[in-house]
Amino acid sequence: MAPEPRPHATDHLDDDEYPAYTMGRAAELIGTTPAFLRSLGAARLITPLRSGGGHRRYSRHQLRIAARARELVDQGTPIDAACRIIALEDQLEEALRRNEELRRHEGHPGRAGSS
């Protein structure tokens, strides 16, 4: 049996969910502190993956969420309220996406139940 090919270093470059960033690098990229990232984890806004050694790793998607939280906190919003706002924004975005999808399917001729 042939050995399984090793993943290339570039395999995850386009993966928005790949946990590529250490806590220090993530904090540096969004201009905050590791303590702020830990507080977002405690508030369950983002849940970083853990490396084999137990270190937190963040994805680009999580960094965008953390950056949005930082914007709100910098504007004076308490962190718990910022987390709730972001959760509601995400829910709204998902609802709008689903509505658009339903509208597209509604206009599709030949569907069962359409006139």
C-alpha cells in the first residue's frame, strides 16, 4: 500500500476556518491583547482550536469576529453587549441569506406546487 501523501504547506491558504494563528499573532493582527481574545472565548463568541500542546489557534474567520468585537468595545460597548450584537448580526445575515435562497427557488419554473 502506498504511503498517504503529506499535506503541503499551501493546502490551507484559502481555508477561512483553518486555525493558523497563535494567540500572540492573532492579537497582533487585530491590534489587541491576548487577554481580550481570552475574554471573547470566555464569552463564547469565538472558540479557538487547541494545538497538540494545548495552545489556542485562531482562524481568519475568528479574527474577523474578534476585530468586530474590538471595534464595538473601542466605541464604548461593554464586551458582553458587543458579543450579543455580533451574534445577532450573524443571525440576521444568515436569515437574509436563507430568504434570498428561498426567493431564488420560488421563481424557479417547474417546481412542484408552482403555477
